[in-house]
Amino acid sequence: MNSSEKSNSINEDNENKSDEINDDNLNLGDENMQKTFEEDKYVFGWGQYSEITNGRFAMIGFAAIILIEIISNKSFLNWAGIIH
């Protein structure tokens, strides 16, 4: 076997190994995605999905209050008429 044949066989072996590794990574990704989808399903009560949704709405509300204060140059409580 000459050197070019050796390098070709090495390259083929490396390609086969990389294909096996890629297939394993794809399978792991599918399992991880399945777990993620199962965890994100809506469940009545105090679940992870409910907490994430509540946190997102809280962040939107906080950003809205900050924008109101910046635009009106008043505190939110004064702008809303809660305190005078």
C-alpha cells in the first residue's frame, strides 16, 4: 500500500467516524428537544410553564412602567393618579 492509498483509507475512516458522531449528536438533540417539549406543556397550577409565562408578562409590565415614566417625566404613581 503506497502513501496515497493509506491517506485515502485514513480519510474514509475519519469520515465514517464523523458520520457516526454526527448521528449520535442528532439523536441526543432529538431526546433533548422531546424533554423540552414535555416540560413546556401547560399543566394546571404551579408549573414551570406558568412561572415562565408570569415572569415574561411581569417583564413587559415593568418595561411599560419605565417607558411611561421616561415619556411623561412623572412617577408612575403620580401619572396613574394614585398619589397626588
